[in-house]
Amino acid sequence: MVVLNKIYTKTGDDGTTALGTGERRAKHDLRIEAYGTVDETNATIGLAREAVKAEWPDLDKILSRIQNDLFDLGADLATPDDPQNPPEFEPLRIVESQTVQLESSIDDLNSALEPLRSFVLPGGNQGSAALHLSRTVARRAERLISALNGVDGEHVNPHALKYMNRLSDFLFVAARWVNHKSDGDVLWVPGQNR
């Protein structure tokens, strides 16, 4: 259980923050950037939920589940998976079943869509545009997690990287699904404005 009695601790005033293990890192450290961008993804999904929940409550339920998963993912990244220096507690980790749930949701939504014959421009309506924004932030988080995974001495749960890859796929399909339920996708027309 998390208890926050005081929001400002002043411990970060020197430009550092604590990982789940207690180790302090610079706030611009790649690991902090990675889980900070996962948090940013979560915030954009919160905005997307506001845009879709009235009309598509089932999609809102999926997005709610994803927001909770993203907190799990942030906790996972905030506690390095270092076999040489394991934490003194059982850390929360993203697991395969969370990615499988995303894949199932992708398949369900995608089954209603026509195959793509062009690239899709982000937009269509407010809900779709918000989901596309979430997708781009999720892709940035994925790139940061991938970069972190490539740093010597850093360890990343492989399920975390896989989950973020699948999440951006889900958000793309969800944005298309919302457009399908309204005015349709906005398609790219190569060279249209030459």
C-alpha cells in the first residue's frame, strides 16, 4: 500500500531522484527518462479516455486497464533487474499475460476494420487524435526503454519492452477503430500538395 503524507520531500532539490531500490540517480538519467515517458504515456491515455468514454465505454475499460498496467511498468523500470545486486524485496514486474491481454484487445478491435491501403494521418475526431498522440508518446517511451536496455550494466525486463511495443500497436488500432465508428480514417495522399 502506498501512503503519501507529504508531497514535497526536498530530496530531489539536488537534481536526483530515488529508484525503487533506494539508489539515487540524476533526474536526466536514461532510466528516469524511460519511466518518466511511460508516465507521460499514461497521462495522454487519461486524456484519450475523456474523449472516448461517453460513446465507447468498452474501449474506456480497456484503456483503464492499460493505465494500471503502465503504473506496473513504471514500477518495473524504477527497480532495476540486476542479478548482481537484487533488491531486498520482490519487485513488481510486467508479465507476459499483460501483453497477451493487449494482443487480444488488438485482435478484437482490428476484426472490425478494413485492411489499410494507405498510411493514416493522426486525426479524424477528438478521440482518435488523442489515441494517436498516446501512440506517439508510447513509441518514444519504447525507444527510451530500448536504449536503456542497450546500456552496459543496465537490465530491463524483456516483458516491459514487449509490452510497450504492443501498446503502441493497440493505440494505433484503437484510433482506427474510433474513426471506423465515426467518420473514417484520414488517409495520407502522397504528394498531394506539390
